Amino acid sequence: MQNPLVSILIPFKNTAVFLPECIESILRQHYKNWEVLAIDDGSTDESWTIVNQFAVSDPRIKVIKNSGTGIIDGLRTAYSHSSGDLITRMDSDDIMSPKKLGTLVSSLLIYGKTHIAVGQVKYFSHRGISNGYERYEHWLNQLTDKGTNYSEIYKECVIPSPCWMVFKEDLDQCGAFKSNRYPEDYDLTFRFYANRLKCIPCNAVLHHWRDYDTRTSRTSEHYAQNYFLDIKLHYFLKLEYNSKRPLVVWGAGNKGKSIAESLVKKNIDFKWLCDNPKKIGKNIYGVQLEHYSLLSEIQNPQSIITVANKEAQITIKSFFFKLGQKPMQDFFFFC
């Protein structure tokens, strides 16, 4: 397969101020065999007019009304109109590096099917980037540099939603955009992982990710912390959990309590551990909190760690290693 058609799926809503820069970055791509499926999700600003003006001058750009409501329906609508052998997403408020499409296409052509091409990202904002986003960018790019994205999949979304590309057949095998589960990008990442699509290493920044106060990931309830915890636990129980092994939850902060409450509601037995002397011995949701040293007495456990402090995580990881336990097999960091 040479020079395959790339379908770029772009749901948009009220991003008129950013759309020209976004589409112009696509027009500047070194790789030219692409089509844009731009889906208007009920914009009330000039977004539709702006994209339509680009579509009039370039037939590779198609602007379509969302057949439903929201980003998942927008992706479904875009995908249903796509013709490409390769599929990628783009956010309507972001900017592509000129070599983005070409780099991702080349990676897929070299490695072949059952792979996902990813690129490094760079946040930008008129007001500067917070430490939290800087840390996420650095963490994500370190994983992408080695192609080890899945090694920390239960911490955060390890594949940036607007910077991946796959063969259409592989996307279909993963269920494409049929799932209704939010956050939709994290859900798709877990399905890539479940279907064993291998991440191709990349050391280049291919995507510029815009941060601003009204971006969807900041304002929509679907990107609140409880949704992330729900999706992590859902896939952990589906993909990793072995009911024949004792389950352990380590940590009694807000995340630990949320996970524990969910497990209780699902009637799944677990041991609940922490190192906070004020909480040890307390009974919460019918489960008594115990000191983490108990872990050395439990035979062949699986552990979920909900402790977010980075220094504490290093100590916890060292403790597991001393017990001869392995990450993503015996213990899983959920933050």
C-alpha cells in the first residue's frame, strides 16, 4: 500500500476563533493524500461558515451536520462518511506539525497492521501552561518516545486523542466509536490495549495541544474525575482481575474511597490498606482499613494503588519489588 488515503475526523462546536488555524495546519501538511470529515455539533457561532469556506476551495474537506449530539455521535457521523485506509482524529482548536500526517503514515506502513502510530505533543496557551499540564505532557511524551504507553494505562489516558493513527480494519476490530462510555478517548485507548495494538515509538512533537478555560475537557461533566475512575475500574475488572487472587486496594483518600465504594457495590471482596495511622482500624463501607504491612502476608495478591503523591509512589513501588511483585501484573497504579 503506497500513499494511502488518511481520513481526519474533526467534530467541532463553537470553535470559530480557532478553526482557521487548525485547518490551515492541515493544508500545510507535507503529506497530501487526506480527507477531512468536519462534523458540526450544533455550533451557534461562525464555525460552520468558516469550515464551509475552506470546503468550497478544497474538495478534500467535507463539512457535515452531526447526526446526533455530542462528541461520540460526531465521531460516529464522521467515521460513517470516511473513505480512508487510515484513520486519525483532530481537535478543532489544535494545530498539526507540518510533518504530522506523513510521520504517522510512514510509521504504519513500516510496522503494518495491529499497530497504532502515535506522536509526541506540546501544550500551548496564551496565558502559559500549568505545572499539571507540563507534568502530563512530559510523562506522556516519555512513554511515546519508547512506545511503552500501555505500561501506565491505569494512571491517565496514555494516547493523546488528537495524535494517533490506525488502519481502518484495526479500528473496526476495536469497536471504533460504537462505545457510549466517557471519556471517549480513554475508552478507545483501553480498547486499543485490549486488542493488543502495539504502540510505535516516536521521538517527534507532531501535535500542538491548545489549553484554554472553555475547552471541553475542562468544562464537560464527562471528563470529571469520577468518570476516569469508573473507566479504570471497568477495564481493570474486565482485563486484569483474577477472582482467584486476593484483591487489595492501597490508599484511603478520595480516589481510594471511590474505588472501595464501587467494589462494595459490585460485591467484590478486597483488603483495604493504608499507611495513615488516623485511618487504620476504621470501618468504611463495611470494610476495615489495615496497615499496608499486611500485604506481605497475603498470598499472590493483585493490588490497586490510589496514592497520588509521587514520593510515596516510589516507596510503594519499592515495597512491591521487594515482595517480588511486578507492575501491570501484580500491582496497578490508578493515579
